[in-house]
Amino acid sequence: MTDLLSLTRTDRTAEDLVLSAGEILARYDHLTQDSGNVSWLVRTQQGDLFVKTAGTDAPPPPGGAVPYLDHAGRVGLLRSAVELARSVDHPALARLRTVIETADGPALVYDRAPGELIGVPSVQRGDPTSPYRRFATASAELRLAVLDQLLDAHVALESAGWVAGDLYDGCLMVDLASGRLTLIDLDTYRCGASTNDMGRMFGASRFMAPEEFELGAPLDARTTVFTLGRLVHHFGTGLTEDLSQFCGGEDAADVIARATRPARSERFGTVGELAAAWSAARLSSG
């Protein structure tokens, strides 16, 4: 069997490489997501690994969703993900083990993240057995522990210059037994402040800041603050969106209300400021 962790380059395609490495536990392609990327979960002699690629330089099969970007664009985002992983060391970030240059682009090899993916297709959000519902209705203690990790990881990311993009519940892997969070698929994060060059940016509209819909608008730490606030609001209220039901208490609810104000100038200026206010509110609530 091929040892993925010992390679840095191969003339083989990514799929051939992964198939030779062990037992395929899952394959993610146009049937499960619309990015155009192709990924695998593979059981190897070195442990369970997640391998992410930009797919092939070809149109998706008939019936599949149209990818957001062409192959070159997807490769560019994967190289940005590598830069992010190598610039920030935090326990809530997926562990990148190696990058293998294959015949169809880079293959990013990660340790398998523990737990379950919280984001599910919209038709499954009402299912009480889904990870989405089970996390949203978990104990306040567990939800707050996960949200603490989410904010702390983004303080570290901000310190390295990263601004969130396409951050939503599909980036959250949570072990619902231990409360451990792993963040995945941060490919569209940008290093440094920028401007909206797309109009409607990548992302789930439920969590996106107003400026992510406005061509030419600034994208910076206040954008990250808004999205983090929306995630905390959504799950901290048990999906009700009613801050009077927020699991962290009234002071923490006030912090989240400020983080998610539509006017950028009324939000916290940095993730660090948001996290400090959140920590103080959590302490005040006992």
C-alpha cells in the first residue's frame, strides 16, 4: 500500500494515489457538494486520513452542480488553505500532515477530524437525529465549550492576518461526547483585509455579513466578527434566533447582539475585542 505521509510528489492522479493507500471510507464529489473539489476519507496503515483535492480539470458529470470556480481557481484556494494551516497552530484547526503534488494538482492530506459535521443539507435540518439538531439542543455547557473554541481559534487566525470567508456550520466538526471542535474547509479565508470582488461572496447567507453581498465593500476583521456572532447566535439560542433564550446568559447575549449589528462601525473592531468581551460576559454569568 502507498504511504501517503511519505510522499511529496507523484506522476499519478490523486484518485489513483488514494485508492492505492487503503480502504476508502467515503468519497465526496459533485454528488455531495458543489465546489468542484473531490475528497476522500481513507483508512491507511498510518491511521484514518482525509485527502482533499481540486478534482480534475474537466466539467462536472451531467446532473452535478456547477462548481463555483474552474480547476485553476480551486487549486489556488487549496494552496491558500495550505498557507493558513502552516501559519497558525491551534488545536481547533484540522491538522494538515502533508501536501502531495499529483498529476491533477495538490492533494492535501489531513488527519481525520473527530466527531460529526454539524452542517447538513437544508432538508435534514428538522431531523432531531441529525448532528445539526443534536448540537443545537445539546447542554448549554457543551455548546458554550464549542463556541469558546470557535472564538479562540479565530483570535489565533486573526493574529496571523486571516479574515474569514465562507465560514458556516459546514466548517464545524464537533465531537458531541467530548465537546471538541475541529474547523475544516477554511480554503476561502483571505490573508489581510480586502474588498468584495464578487458581489455575492462564497458562503451560507444565514451567517454572512451585509458587506459580503456588496461589490466593492471592505472585508476585514469586522466581517469575521459578524459571521462568528451569527454562528454563536444561531446555536446559542438553540436555533430559535431569540437572544432571550441564549444559553450563555444576558451579558453574553448582549455581546453577540453587538457582534452582529448590520452597521460595521457598531460591531467589535477585531475578533480579539469580541473574544475579550465574550470571556468577560461568560465570567460574569458564573
